Amino acid sequence: MKLSAKDKAFRTNKVSYMDFKLIEMDRVLTNLFARLKHSGAGSRLKAKPMAVEMYVEEFTDPKNQQQFQHFAQHQDTVKRWVETHLVDMVNRGKANEVVASPRPLHGNTYLFRNPKHCRDYGVSQQIYELLYYADKGHSAIEQLKQFFFAGVDANTGKYDGQIEVDVETQALLRLSDQVSSDAAETGDLQDRVEPLCLAAANILADDIIRLLVYKHYIPRTVMVDYIKTLLAFHLALYQLRIIKLLPALVKSKGHQAGDEAKCRIGLFVDVTQGQNAMTGQLAEASARLHFRRLPEFIKSYFAVKKLEEFAEYLSKKGRLSGSLSVKKMPVTALLRLLESPLQQERQLFFGQRNSALLDGSVSAAKDQESIPPEIQALASLGLDEFSTYNEILLYVQGNTIRSGAVKNLDSLMLKNKPGALLTQPQGTQAPRRFVLDSRLLEVLLQLAVLQPGGVQGFHTTQLRIDELLDWLQARYGLHIDRLPEDDDIADETINTRKVLRDNTLGFKKRLREIGFYHDLSDAYITQTVSPRYVIEEAVGA
């Protein structure tokens, strides 16, 4: 069945800025740099298409020999260094490989990207807008900007040479002549709407502030990897939260927005590294539960988008009450258009949409006299016009959108990659399960051992294992020694309790392997997580 452009329209910023696409975090961070530079706006760039050969030519040019000594004598080595360490490639290793952007080591690297090949599908805007509305978001934005744009003159955009940076970053900062124009895409800022789950935005902002406390203790390249891992983790959690929340909002017609319980999620994570089959099965059941929410979420997403179009129709007719423009209407206000006072207008508007769909379906069918049986069955269910329209759209497009949403979640959870929250080790047909990869666990531990207070805003302290487990569960919904309360993934039995104990032992083993854990006895009070970098509460302490 062929749909018109207005019927196909699906995404709305009121739910999420992200398209359901495969995401690469290097490209997300590169585009986030532009938004940090332009106060939330994207970048409209005029620059030469960057290629590996251009980097090599720049670094081996005699005019730059003072900055890049002996590079000209080793061009093959320089080329391999550029390819493997300096740039992110699309189709790496293939005949059509091309540079997407330099590795996101410094804020100015966004100037050297190839915009066509460095797309982030709205993810950088999602991050910025979450921070923009968070309680500590403006502080987090400013601190990110200070960290990533270190050593660059705010007026000229040129490297000032005052701050020492690593060789890769210094090399990139010498390429500013390649950029002829960079302007802010201010249209990005017109449709700002508060995030559906503000609590998640607040945790993201606080975590960024916490992590950047370590900027003088952790090497810059390691810190950049930490930030990428943390952002991907929060984006994945946010998607899982709204996948659960949005259908509940639609069901209540927008009246449960303040219910934080609807925004809470629980993930049972296997931290035994696949050594315990039953633990893995529980983590698989937890992942399966979250992914099975996608069809209802997509249906609810369609509902919000089509109600947004309905609101625009009412606005043109002068029938939309209230002072807010349609662009500023939050999801909750749109969902209240489902209430009875607008029933007649709703039936008329979506009745016309259904008529157009069915007429188009007849003309597209081989038999000009009949409508495809699936569409005919949906039309004859006796639903109201809005529900019928939504069901038809879901039938035609739902599987394609769901496939994209699965890929999007997989990429945000860094499936099978360093920093992963999700693994699927035996191929695309095998079950997924929630895990805590060592890199992600390390980032979360660096945050967990920080306590407010001290000259730097935070100081490090030891944590008992039970305190750490409680913190991970309360802050992120990560369950290790207990089952998620709101998710029915298994019954509480003796066997289940043994599995939970084994998972806790696996967690302690992982902590010991990465150097955070010390146990002097079986008593919880002597089982502590110690900070890797000590930040004192007072100067000279």
C-alpha cells in the first residue's frame, strides 16, 4: 500500500530528536561540538572535502616542518597514522572508503568533517536539549565546552599554544585553513520542547559534571572515550524510558506526566561474563521485555505525530484553545486532544485521512474493485476514525520502523563493543542480553566514588559493595543482586536467589579485575570499592 508523504510522516521532536538509525558515537560527538560552539544550533559548513591525502599533504608540507618535524621523510608512516589514529572512516577498508571526520579529540574537529558522511541523525541535538532543560544542564554544557575547546582562542577559533595537548589533537588544530565558512543553523532552535523524562536529563547533566572532575587526572584520550561511553549509556536509557512512558501517556490521554514511576525502568544485567547460564537467561528475559515494548511505543509515537498534525488543522480553523502555538505544545497537551470535546472535529479530520488512504489503496490494488483484505479488516473493526487511521499506518510502516528502532537501540547500547550495555554474541538471530562491559563499568565506578563537597565540588570516597549496588539500581535502574520490581521476568524462588548471589559474586570478581575492589572478609563492611584517582575534600589533605 502506497502512502502519501503526510501519511508517512512519523518523527516529531516532541517525543525525540533522534531518527531510528544506526548511530556512531564518534560522529555524534563531532556534531555535538558544533552545538556546543553555536549554543545549541547545528553547523552549516563550507569546507574542502577532507581526504586522507589532504591530511598527509598538510603534515608533510615544508611550510609546516617546524610543527611536524621529520614527517616529510616518512610519508607512508604518516598516512597509516592518519588512517588508523586520526580519522573516522566510512566503509573503512573498502574501495569506496571516505573520511567522515577526524576523531573527536577536540572541539574544533567538527570543522574538518565531511557533513555528508558525518551524520548523527539528530542524536547530538537530543543530547544538547536534554542538557538545556536539566537543572544543572547549563553548567554541564559550559564544562563540556571548556574541556573540548581547551587551547582555542574564543575570538579567532585558532590554537593559542597556551595549553599542552596530545600530538593527534595538535595536528588537527593546525588544519584550520581548510575551513572557509562555518555558520550556525539557527532553525534547529525553533521547536524546543521539554524532554518527556526530565529526571533522566538531570542525571545526565550531573554525571557529566561528575566525570569532568577527573579532567586533570585522566589522559585526554581516555576521558574522551569515557564521555562517549557515558553519553551512549544515557541515550540508551533515555530511549528505554520513553519506550515505556509514551504508551502510558497515550493511555491516560496525557494525564500521567508527573508520575515518575512511569519513567523508571529496570534492567537485570549479567555481570558473570557468560559464565552462569541462568544469570544469562534472566538478562535475556530482561532485554526481551524491553524490546517487546517497541510495537506499542511505535503505535503511540504515530498517535502523537498525527495529533500534532490535527492540532495544526485546529489552529488554522481557530479551534485550538490556549495561548501556546502548536510548535510549543508538549506531548501531554497534544494527547488531551483525544478527549471528548473535540470528538466531532477529530472524526471529520481523520475520516478524511482514512478515505484518502482507502481510495489510494483501491487504485493501487491489482483488482480495481477491491481493497487489500488486511486494510479492509482494519477498516471494519468498528474503531473510531483516529484509531483506524493509526492502525492502518502501523500495519503498513510498523515493521520497517521497528527494525530501525532495534538497530538504533543496539547502537546506543554499543552492542558487542567496548562500553556495551547489551550483547548478542551468537549472531543476529540469537537472544540479546543486558551486560556491563568493563569500560562502561569503569566509567560508572568513577562516578560512584564521588561525593559532593570539597574545593573541586566533589571528592572521592570508598563505598561498600551493598551501597554501590543500591546506587546503580536507584540511579540507573541496573539490577545485579535483585530482580526489577516492576518487570515480571522470573519468579522469586530458591534457584533465582542462588542466581542472584552468583551474579553478585561475578560483580565482585569484575571489580577486582579492574582494580577497584578490596575485600578483607565476608562481612559487607569490609568489602569496599576504592577510587582509582584520589581527590581530596580539602586542599593539602
